[in-house]
Amino acid sequence: MTLPLLDDVKLDGFPVEQLYPGWAPLSRAPVADDFSVVVFTEASTSRQACWWLEGENYRASHVLALDPSLRKRLLTAMDPVFWPLASGVLGSPLPDQTGPSSCDSLPEIAMNELAGSWLEGYAPHTLLLPSGHADSGEALPCPNGRKIGANRITALLAAQRGNGPLIVSSPFTALPLLAQITFQTGPLSVSRFQEADTVFYLIWNDALPALRPSFYYPDAPLLISDDPGGAMIPGMILSWYARHPEHAALIREARPFRAEDFGVGQASGLHPKPVDENSPPSLATPAPSPLPVEQPASAAPPQASRQGLKSRLKSLFGRL
């Protein structure tokens, strides 16, 4: 007897009649070309995992475990979704017009695998540094030629979230910035900041509250993080943009920093409330899942900055 959602699926040429105990298929969705994905869940833990199908045939339990030729074909088919986001909103100001480069119909776990694998295969390599690298207080040169001033990363990673607006000191100019948007993806709380043409992120892992936030500067590309899953952060952010086309409206509607944002310790993000003048100012400064069948393979100045990531992506794509 075949299982629901798997009635036409072949595993090594045979129908699928049994899974590991506790696992059951949850959903099945087309992806691109003749690829589709089945999402499974484990009842006792709520963990999820994927099967990637080509036609009716099971091919792998993770995008990275696909045969290289299949993986290249699948990820190339995702270019219309990821390319506009990676060269646009991920590390740059929003373009004047944004197209329908979204894929909000796919499950989160599937999009996370696709986005992370796409970035790994086709985007410039992100330099990942532990936060201790910034604790010396020295200026930090970025791979794209820009420099972060002395002690600024240390101050940024000391950011604390509060009930009011999230305000940080820019690592590039030391000017105060207000988070444009904050969103949740998995255990990560992600805040996006923009200063002129420069975009960066602070990311907190709610499952690991003792950790300092991670700092991600896509145009460099640079990631400073002590998170054990830090290498997955860029892909999870790209995935969120792909699954949430409303991000463009949210960013456009975000208000800039205003002087009255200082000292609003009891403020909400939208309606600051005044506080006693004598009170001190409040500045809110700032692993793939186990799988049912198969374990995956282990997995410039502002104006110049605006084109930096896009041009490097193009040079790596080759085929564009």
C-alpha cells in the first residue's frame, strides 16, 4: 500500500510503502520544470524534512545532496525568483519598480534549502567571521573595499532589543539609524537597516539568547556571527524575501530616524510616548533537519556599493 501524497513516487524504481517510524508526508508542491518537493514531519518533535522529486522519481533529501547536474538545473530554474532579490533588496535599496519575483507558495523549509544552495552556488562567497574578531576594536576592512571604523562593530554587537524602536549607530558613519523592518524566519529575528545606498542586518537567534546578534553586510559580503548555524543566515533572509512579496511595501513605508526617537524608552515602534526629561535616554542599540531516508551532503563608497554586489553576481553567473 502506497502512502498519501506518495502514491506515484518511485524510490529506486519501487513504490514508497514505508517510511522511518514517526515520519509522515505533510505536503507536496511543484517547484520548477519537472521538479517537485514533498515535506515530511516527525510527529514527536515537529521536525520537518524534504524529498526532492524529478518527475515521479525520488532524487535526494536535500538540495545539496542532488546529483550536480540535477542541482544545477533546479537552481538555474530558480534564477527568476532569486536573481532580482539577491541583486536588489538583499543588499541594496529597493529598485524603483519591483517585479513578481516571489515564490510564496512553497513551504519555508523548501525555500530555505533552495535559497541557501542558490547563494552558495551562484553568489560571491560570504566571509564569515566570529564576533571575537571584532573585539580588538580595530577598524575592519571589508572584502568590497569599504572600512568599518574602529570600535563600531563592538558597539553594534552590544545592541539590546527593547520595547521601543530599534536604533543603532551606523558601523560606517556612526550616525543613528532606525530599523526599517524586523521579521521572523525560523528562530531568527532579523532587522534591516539602510543608510543611503548601504544595507545591513542585525540578527538575533531567539533559541540562543546568550549569543550576541549577528551582523550581515551583503554587499561586502561579510557576516560576523557566533551562531552555530550562521552560514545559513544569508539564505534564510533571501528565502524570507522570496516568500513575502509584501516586503517591498513594508520597506517603502518605513519611516526614517527622527531626533525624537532618542529617549523614548516606553515607546512602541509606531507611536512613541514621552518620558520624564530627567530619565536617561534609551537607545536600543543595537542544521539541516534529520531526513526520512537520506542525509544531505554537508552542506566602496555608498554610490559604488550600490552596484557592487550586482556586478559580482553577474560575473559569477556567466550565463546572464
